[in-house]
Amino acid sequence: MSLRSQGSKRRAAPESSAQTSPTFQQDGKVGMKEIAERAKVTKMTVSRALRTPDKVAPETLRRITAAMEEMGFVPNSLAGSLSARNSPIVPVIVPTMANSIFSDFIEEVSLTLDRAGFTPIFGCSNFDNEYEERLLIKYLGWQPSAIILTGASQTPRTRDFCQRSGLPVIQTWCLPEHPLGRVVGFSNYDMLYQITKALQGWGYRNIGFGFLNTPNNDRSRQRRLGWEVAVREGGDEPLHTRAQGGELSLEAGADILRGILGRHPDTKAIAFGSDVHAVGAVLECKRLGLRIPDDIAITGCGDMGLSSVVSPTLTTVRIPGRTIGRECATMVNLSVVGTYAGPSTVNVGFEIVRRESA
Amino acid sequence: MSLRSQGSKRRAAPESSAQTSPTFQQDGKVGMKEIAERAKVTKMTVSRALRTPDKVAPETLRRITAAMEEMGFVPNSLAGSLSARNSPIVPVIVPTMANSIFSDFIEEVSLTLDRAGFTPIFGCSNFDNEYEERLLIKYLGWQPSAIILTGASQTPRTRDFCQRSGLPVIQTWCLPEHPLGRVVGFSNYDMLYQITKALQGWGYRNIGFGFLNTPNNDRSRQRRLGWEVAVREGGDEPLHTRAQGGELSLEAGADILRGILGRHPDTKAIAFGSDVHAVGAVLECKRLGLRIPDDIAITGCGDMGLSSVVSPTLTTVRIPGRTIGRECATMVNLSVVGTYAGPSTVNVGFEIVRRESA
DNA sequence: AACGTCTATGAAAAAGTTTTCTGCAAAACC
DNA sequence: GGTTTTGCAGAAAACTTTTTCATAGACGTT
């Protein structure tokens, strides 16, 4: 049931907010020239006051600072970056921002880069490599300081542009065989390999696999490979009919469950490449009257908020999004300064979190 | 239980990725000058080829396009925007990116603005108005085309800078009494007013309120007001001991539930200002052995993924994040062109979604 | 007193585009 | 057939800052 409301049309108890009080003395354009005039110096000294205040006489600095405050001066970063031949901008391209998969990562990158004086720009490729290419080229036009990309399945042109840019490039959420630059990630292969092994260790057999079905998704491919190898090592054949893909939604997870169970009623566990699918499957089991984990075990990947909320709670693989974000930001920072000395690939690992569903 | 794994140290089955193949003929700096030389024109014509191709002779255009392709030219947006005296950048400041509260909104704004040729920049204020002010001033330096802000509780300085910038300013997720510019939002007051009324209609009395406890959160304040008015209209007194705040986490939701129930065991329903809290409360009820909604009813706000996954499923208020995002982006687009003709405040409304918890 | 060094400031060039203005040839007009 | 318009392209200025180079004076040393 769902009641619709447009809210009251009369502005009932409108949201309060402080009235604006004019603080600044000047309207119209205010650049370094205007500040300089007011402070009786040249714009050169104004520039210095901002970037190397210790090179400016205290009294002069005071006058300049006062002028800036009074006139509400905001330095033009466009001009500054153009002149300095580099900008603090750091593009970060992720497949999606809507799902909470990457949201911890995004927030941490954002906060950490901002604190370090950079300006992150987030782009959303929608799991589409061509779109990612378009975004990258667009971002390259801003003369960024570094580039952060998700995954390893960039188009050749994307790779070329990265290489030719001469910028620090960081790939994340993966462990590529041929990295573009530095890497902060984990092994998608190993993740599914380990969780499948774990399922086997807990006594489950005939393990299926549910994955995110987007074109050119190297992370899904790696996860599938991990599942296949583990299944084979367990003495079974990783039947492709026991694996099924779907888009990123709860419904797709339910579909996958029904599909695999329909083709192979003897399936005792399904390892999903995403918590979203896994949760969808758990809910579908309830609808179908299947007991978890007795009739079938379910595992996910990501340890998103959902997984500890669903009942039964989800056994999953925790990906340390915040750590990845912080690590990426630090790496950008040090790479730009040129003092990065750590390994070119940082494996942040993952953690199997056993709950009730397996 | 939780097993820790760093993944295999040997790069087991490293993630595959295409090898880079050199596509471009030239390394080193390639600007319009270089393209111009190669195409036997001046950089002026190159500039025209990019922005007004119909003003360039077909044959000339062909030569220029070919040169760009061969040399992998990326126009310098810094220079372009500086010269054109405005940039396609549009800052969007939200309180948090980590929670999925705003993630639909963010993705939709990102996609829609990108398609319209803008470059959104997302900043995260962490529910801190001073930090928001800092971010805004930093972003203003990029000479943006417009500004999108969440909420109505900006500092006076923030408001001044917005006003003085002369830019289109859009506030969202609220319906401010004194808007800075245009608004795309809904009434936070009405949201809690309506859901509380609904609870009363469903027969619940002694209704409590749980809210997000961050300093200067106008949205929480408005929601609380809505609860108070509705409770009073229902003939009860909105006791401040029946309201409790907490940070944005499941645990805080559980705390709030215990707190309110501890002080007022006769409480028959709690309306939460956030799904996160509400879900935390639902889980806590299960731990405490309380039946929902028989012993106590719970409602949330936001209709995040969590709310339809928890058991019992959550009655909540759906906020149309994607719609808000699209509307904001369209408004930016039209405002910048100067052809926006719609109302200066768009109320997207909300929708009460009744599920099992009330 | 001559010299070198250091500090505080300024003048001019540079960054890579777009804007504005100008020029020229060919087409269109009457 | 001369004039106006149109289509295409170039030259120079502008955008606002940083970089680079220069200079004037203070101070210390020999």
C-alpha cells in the first residue's frame, strides 16, 4: 500500500534559514588587481601573500589580507592552474554512484583528497567502457594531477591517453596483470576462490555462482574464474548452467536463484559476486519457503549495509572501501609530490564475514 | 565469526587487461597550435572547428579533425574556460556520500549534468556548515556555472558568497523560507507531520520521534516540528523525552529505541527521521523480543534499500532522489542558458509507503 | 668604502584558449 | 556591373594568474 502526498500546497511552516546580511563592501569583479590596488601593492605581491606568505613583509601581508577579507576575494583557480601548468583536480571514475558498493570509497577519497588540497571530480561510467573513455578524455582537459580508475578493463584508447598523459594513474578494486600505473586493490579472483573454498569447508557441495552481468566487467570475470577453479579443486565441474548473470538489483538476484535452482535442484549453495544479488536471493528463498542455510546457503560480496540487516544475515566478503579510498588518496598525494616510495601495487585484501546464511 | 585473508601473495591468476597499443603519432605537448600547424590553418580555425564546426569549410574541417585524431589532442579546459569567462563546472555539496541517502540523487545529477555538457563536482560537507563554507569558496574559484546545495542551513558567509557570485543557486532536499535562489525539494516538516498523522490514523498513540543529531541540521529541525504539531493535533503533548537524537548508524537507532522506551514504556510507535535509525530500531526490537507492529510500530524516512529488506519490512516515506537529481540538473541547464521559465520552487513531494512495520 | 648577500617588491612574459575585429573572395542582389 | 551580403579564415587582444627575471635598499663583512 502506498499513499501519495505532494505535501501541503500552502507553505506550511516553511523551513527556517538565516537571512542574508551583506558582509562585503564591493560588488562586481574582484581579482588580484583590485586587491593589489586597495593594498597599495602589485598583484605579484598579492599572489605571494596567498602562496608564500612568509616571503611578504608582515605589515604588507596584513594590508593584503584585510583587503581580501573586505572585498570577499576568491582566487581564480582557472587562471592559477593554467599559469602554474597543473591543477589540483583529480578525476575518479567509478562504475556507479547509486549503489552503496562504492560509496564508502567515494566519501573517503573525497575527504582525504580535499584535505590534502586536491579537488576530486567523480564520474560515473555506468559499467560502460566507452563512456569511461569519454569521461576520461573530458577530465584530461582539466590538466589534472592524477587519475583514479576502477577496474582493469579500460579501452585501448583509454589506456593510451593515460599513458601519454604522463600522470600518476591509480587503478583500484582490482589487481591487474598489466597495470596502467599504481594499484590499490584486492584480488577478485581470490575473493570468490576463497569464499567458495570456505563453503566447501563448511560442507556445502554443488555450489553455484551468481554474477553481475555487464559487458567487459573484468571484476566479474575474475570472480567467476575464482569460483570455477575452487569448484574444480573440490572435485566438481563448474557447470556454466550453474552460473548465471543479471543486472544490479534485488530482482536479478531472485531470478538468478530461481534460474540455477530450476536447472540444478541439487544446488546446495550459491556464491554471489554481489551483496545486492545475494540479498535478493535470500528474500526470494523466504518467498519460496526455502530454509537458509539448510536447504541452500547464500553468500555475497561487499558487506554492504544490507547484508547485516537481512534475515538470515548474510555471510559475505568484506571489501575495505574506506581503506582503499584513503590509500588511493595518500598515493595520489605522494605520487604528485614525487615522494611515493611504497610498492606500486597495494593489496588491501578482504575479509570473509561468516553470518547466518552459510 | 570472521576469517581474515590478504588474498594469495603470489599473484594468482592476475586480473586480465588488454595490453596498450600505441595509437598516437606524437608525444609531448599537443595544443591547438600543433594541430593548426599540421592542418595548415591557424589555431583560431582549430578553435572554431571544435565549437562551431558549421562555420568551417568541410575540407578544412576534415584536415583538422584528422590532425586531432592522429595527435590525440585534448583541448585545455582551463584555458578555454578562463578565456570564455565561465566554466562548465557545477559544484554539488551534500552532507554525506557514504550513506545511500543521497546516492541516487548524486548519480542522477552526475549523469544528467554530464550529458548536458557540464562537469559536476561533488563535495561532502559532513553535516558541517563551516566545512560547507570552505568547500563552496574553494569551488567558487573554478568560476562555476551554477551551484547546488543541500539544505537551508548555510552560514551567513556562505549565503553572501552565493548571492554575490550572481550564479544560479539551487537548494535541494528542503523548502526554505528564505531561499538563496531556486529550490527543488520537499517539505521536511510535512513529511513527519504526514507520517505521524498516518500513524495516528492507523490507531497508534504515544508516538515518539528519533532524529539525526548533527549541529545546525535544518532538515532534522523541520521534521521534529512536523512531529510535534501532529502529536499535538492528535491531542497529546510532544514530550521532549519522547524524542531522541543520535548519529547516523544502526546502533544509534537501537539506542534511541531503548532510550525512548525506557523513559516511556507506553510508547506505541516511533517515527524516525531516517531509515537507518528505523532499521536499527527494528533489529533492536527483534533482540528485545518486541513484536512489530503489535508491541511497537516503527517508521522511517528515505526508503533506502535497507527498508524493504529488513524484516518486518519498513513503513517509510519515499524521497524521490532521482527525480530531485534530474530536476536540479535540468534547472541548472535552463538557468545557465537563461531560458528557465518554471516556478522558482519545485516541490517534488514524497510518498508514504506502508509496509509491515506500522 | 667596497663587496656580497639577503629581503621585499615590481615589471614583463607566459600559460592555451576564446573574443573581437578585420580581410578577402565568391555569391547574391537589383 | 557595381554594390551588398555571405562564407571562411586570420591577427591581435583578452582572460587572470604564476613564473622568471630584475632592482632597490638593508645589513654585515673585510
